Amino acid sequence: MSEQQLPWRDELDTLLGRLVDEELSETETARLNEILRTQPEANAQYHAYLDVHEDLETQFAVPDFGALDAVTKIVEPPQPSYTRPLLAMAALVVIGFFINALVQPPAAPVTGAPERAEARPIATIKGLSGSLVYTGDRGAVQNQLAVGDQLTGGTIEGMAPDAWFELQFADGSTVMISGFSMLTFSDDGQKKLRLKEGGFTANVMPQPKDKPMLVQTRTALFKVLGTRFSVDAELAAATLTVTEGTVRATKLSDNSSVDVPAQHRVTAAINRELVTEKVPDSVGSWRSRVELGRKQNQGEWFPAGAGQSARLGSVPYTIPDGRTIYTLAMKPSTGDHPPVVLQSGSQIRVRGRLETQHRVYFGVTLRHINGDFAGRFQVILPEEMFAARQPFDVTLNFDEYTLDPSLERWKDHLPISPVGLVVDAVWAHTLWDPCGLQVVSKEIITPAE
């Protein structure tokens, strides 16, 4: 290794550290992309660093998923947190030596399970749209669901950005997922939910004090007696936002707990204390961070290199009639970021490319301030606007977006315009043909900008 190589390597280490901490400025982002374009060896280091960081987050965040009953009565006081220095030390060691043995061996399968009684319905579908898969009692898989269907418990999975699903329990409590989400639900006298990924909102009727609703993610347990709230789950963090009432939040890695009141939120993550904060004021502008990898980006991620910036590619999903949609999405208001609210005159700028010429659907999934689903709005641009293998740069007006036709039956219950609503996801897709859609950046711009 020559002495002339050391400066860019040292600078790359510093930039990658700021990247994973989400502290990279625009100037530093440009410098990172320049290094990746001009130094072929830098791409391997970039890839390895992000992979190791993600593996570390997974290893330090994933708790023992024992029966939820075992953690129903967690009331222990917060314990001292040593996680930040431990995580930093572990990251240095692992990144330094690129240790790959990070994945724990799978648990041995359970055998000899006793026979169960016939399952009874516990909830009813109140609304749905888009591509959904339901895995019910004894592993039966179903993708043909309808409003009014009664479910016995199981797992509902949103397979695409346009997925929406609302479920009502017998006592009137409702839960709802949208986009790429996976939620397991049960009710044997106590409602228990596990959010593996994505986000959901809930409006919970008063529950018995000794049997609160329990919501578990990889990093947290939330105990609910009756309130309105939402949860966003990432690989190594979960953010709870409470609209009404109070929710008890427990971080599983150290059993620290806190009560989260209305209009407050808390994030359970290995590298931060469990501290409530007031929900921040909404913002009108937002810019994507594709260089962060898979975090908050839904699609096939490509790192920067070979003269190109980092980009997000569309992924296929097949609908029940056998046809395929190629889609990608980004989540502006996920986790502990301020909610992004559209203003009249707001625009979105999208930069990317297609391998083959094709018309493109650009859309946005929205929710109300309280977390309730508020619809999907879209605009369609003709194929003449997109030359094959050439970059495109389009600016779209949200005032011109219209309600997704698949939600036509719900139009009387949904807003007629996206203005004033929270942006849950911004997405783009092509229909039926693999056109190689890739996006480099998306940016929501306010009228003032």
C-alpha cells in the first residue's frame, strides 16, 4: 500500500462513519461519491462497512423472542446503559477485521406440539387494497381476501407500497398496516401483536388492566390499555408515536421502561437511551438518502461506483391474476424523522433512469396526523418522457395527483386531495414489463423553495 493511498482511505473511514450516523452533509456526500467514482478499491470498503454496520445492528438489537406472556408484567426500573461504548468497540473490531461470523445459529425446531382446538375468528377485515398475503391458522396461506372476512389470527403481510389493510377486533379495537409491513396478531383473551417490519397504527378500546394489548418488535415491547398510537419498526429500532392516551414502552435489550403520553414519541434502539420527546412540528420539505443503503428504502439497492451514484431499483411482485408490477418506494416520515406534510403547491423532483422506454406511475401514500390511512394518490407520465438508458429528471405537482383508482370504493371516506396530509411513502412503478426502473433521488419541495 503506497503512502499516497492513505489519505483517501482515512477520509473514507471518516465519511462512512458519518454516513451511518446520518450526519453526512451535502458537501460530504459529494466527496464520498467522488471517492467511490475515482477509487475502485473504495467500493469494496464501502460495501463491507455498510454490511457490517447492518449486521452489528441486527446482532445487538434482536432479543430472545420467547412467549409474550413472559414479559407481560415488566415493571423493572431502568438499568445503566453500557450499550453505546460496547457497540462502538464492537464496530471497530468487526470493521477492522471484517468478521463474518455474526449470524446466530437458528433455534432448534419445536417438536411434539399438542393438538389445538378448532380456531375461532377473533377479528374482521374492515378495509384492504393492494397486494396482501395472510398466513392463518396452521400455516394456511391466502391472498384472496375481502372486506367482511373473519380471521382467526395469524400474520398479514403487505407486499408492495400500495398495500393497505385494516382489521377490527370484537371489542371495536382496530389496527392497520400499509406498504411493506408484516404484522402477526392473536387474541386469546389478551391481544398480542408482533410487528416484524414496516408500520402500523391502532385505535385501541379500553382493555382489562391485567390484560393490556401487547405489541412487540425486534427491539421493544409496548403495553397498551386503550389509546391511539402508531409504530414504525426498522431492523434495529422501533419508534412509538402516541396520539391519545398513554403507552408503556420497554426496550428489550436492557428492560428500561418509560410511559409515553399523548403527542409524544420514543425510539427503542440499542445505541440510545429510552427517552420520550414531544412529537416535532411537521416539515414541508424532504430529500431522500439513497446512499444509506436499505435503510428506509424499499427496493433493490445499488451502491455508488463505476461513475454512478447510489440508486434504488424496482423489484417485482405478482398480483393474483398473474401479472407483475415493478415497484420501489421511500419512506419520508418513518421512525424518528419529523412528519412531512404536503402543502398546496408542493412538488416532488425525481431523478433516475429506465433501461427500456415505458410509461411510469409516480405516487404517494398518505396518512392523517393521527396515523390513520388517508389514501394513495398518483400521476402517470407517458413513455415518450423516458428515453431508454438515459437519465430522467422530472418535477411533479402534487396538486395534479389523483386518487388511485383501486381505492375508488373508498373515495367517500378518503380525502379528495393530498394537501395537508402526512407523507408515508413516495413510490414509483411500471406495469407488466421489467423496464429496469432505477431512482437516484427524490425530493419534496415546498412552494417557498
